[in-house]
Amino acid sequence: MGLGRAYEWGDEPYRRHTMGLFWDLMQQSQLSDHSRRSDSLEHRVGQLERELDDTRQLLRTLIERLETHLGQDIDGDGKIG
């Protein structure tokens, strides 16, 4: 996997080959970073969706208990509790 004898340290083809390898490594690193962030973002969105569901359920329970305690329809659904 060497560069072979055709390339010398200061030759233009050597520099282009070296920069090409460097560029490939940079792109691969960026792709890996994007993938990790994407996975992390998907996990976070899932977590936030679960928290939202829990919050909605808590709010429904709270409204039902308040309506029962106060004897009034708070949420406008036409029933108490």
C-alpha cells in the first residue's frame, strides 16, 4: 500500500496523493460524527415524545381531579371528572 518509487517527498503527485488521503479521512470522520449525532438526536426525540405523553396524561388526570374537587367542568367537555 505504499506510494511506490515514482513519488518523491516533494513531488506534486506525492502531495496530491497525501492530501487525497487526508481529505478522505476528514470526510469519513465527518460522516461518523453526523451518524452519531443523528442516532443521538433520534434517541433524544424519542425521549421527548415519551415525556410529552407522560405530561399530557398527568394534565388529564389533574383536570379530572380538579373538576371532581370543584364540581365544575374545567376543560369544556361537558362533564365533571
